[in-house]
Amino acid sequence: MLTLFMTLEDGLELIENYKKALEKFIETLPEQSVQLGTEMIKTLSMNSKNEIKNLEAIEKALKK
């Protein structure tokens, strides 16, 4: 049986890496505006920013 064990530090590092990936994604969205359209760009950007806020809330809770 395979069991996964993640330390708090591992979890926080995973969250930080995911946040960085989302931030990079947001940065590259304007370059894709021709293919995706402005409304899709706004939606993806807003969703990504909300996801970052959620990750920060989880991170804050884990650090308590």
C-alpha cells in the first residue's frame, strides 16, 4: 500500500510553486489576447488572481 506523507514545509513549498506558476500565467496572458480575446483574458486573469488569494489563505492557515 502506498501512503503519501507531506510535511508542512513540503505543502508550503508546493503552494508557493503553484502561486508562482499562476503569476507567470497572468503575466503571459496579454501576449495571447489575439488568440483568446479580451473577455477570456479578463476571466482567466480574474480566476488566477482569485486562486492566488485562496492559496495565500491556505498558506496563512497552515503557518498558524
